[in-house]
Amino acid sequence: MVQFQCTLCGECCKWYWIPLTHLDTLRLKIYGNHDLNRILDLKEAKEDDEFTVEVEEGGYRLALARIEDLCVFLNDGKCMVHSYKPLACRFYPFMYSVGYDGRIIVEVNSEAVGKCPGLKIDSKIIPRDLRESLRKLAKVRILEKQLWKNTIKAWNEDCGRRGSLKELIRFIINRAEIDMKDLVKMGVWIK
Ligand code: SF4
Ligand code: SF4
């Protein structure tokens, strides 16, 4: 059985950059009142990246800023935004994929084995409760990523290359507020 209890050691927050959606950004704004100009970053996007946001002549992924190669929210080894952190952070040390039949498959992230101190494994079986809660989260994540794609498309078509980061932030927060209302109505808004 796979056992997991996060020790809040903060190690995984040193290894990865965190991609954001407009809805992750809105959570950081409304639940933490963070200065988005300080905590957001633009990471150069790969050529065929479907989440490429065009800002002032460049193509980028929206991400959490890093300071000295650590997540901007890592403080003394702890996450300062744990209760409303980006959805991408909430899966580790697990990962999900979508099977050919549309079913969501949850597995241990092989990169976490031997690195995440909260993970204990003596077989591949993930306890049912944990598996189901990650599946539920994955469904919302997939939906939020689709809404983010729509937002990026609208931005790139309307403002793209001419817009600054400040304008992008205004644009995505407006879109996120609208999308959030729909997600609340559907009962799938995640704090
Ligand atoms: S490495 Fe594992 S135990 Fe440490 S913060 Fe990340 S998920 Fe939690
Ligand atoms: S937001 Fe929190 S959990 Fe995510 S990388 Fe930053 S410190 Fe870690």
C-alpha cells in the first residue's frame, strides 16, 4: 500500500517551477491579497506549448516567481499559501493522466520516490479515499486548464503582442472572476 503524509518539509518546492492558470492567480489574490506583480513570473515558452501567453513580443508560460531559485512562497521551508496554493502543487507526490477511455488514472510520481519523505510505499496500491480525492481534484484541474486555454486564446487574439504584464494580469483576473462564478454554481470551485 502507498502511504502519504506530507511532512511539510518544502523540498518539492525547490525542485520545480509552478505553472499558473488565471484561476490559481485569482485564488492567490482573493485569499492572500498578494501583490500579483511581485509573485507572478513569465517563463519563456517552448515553441509548441499550447499554454503560451503572448506578452510584448514574446511567448511565455505564466508561473509563480522564484527567488534565488526557490518558490516565492517558500518561507523557512514551509509553504505560506498552503490552503489556497496553485492546483499544480496539490498533486505531488502523485500525478494523474487521462486514459484512452477518458478515465482519470492516479499514480505515484516516480520522480518523488526516494525524494519525498512523506511517501512510504510497499506496493502500488493507493488507498481508495486518497485516490478518489485526487481524481476529483484532477477533474477540476482539467476543467480549469481548459478555461485557462480559452482565456489565453482571447488574450492572444485581442491584446497579445501589444500587451504588458500589468495589462495581462488585469485581463486574466477579469476572466477568472467570471469563470469562478460558473465554477461556484457548478459546485466545483476550489479554495
Ligand atoms: S517533498 Fe513530500 S513531504 Fe516534503 S513538502 Fe513535498 S510533498 Fe510534502
Ligand atoms: S506554492 Fe507552496 S506548495 Fe507550491 S511550490 Fe510554492 S511553496 Fe511549494
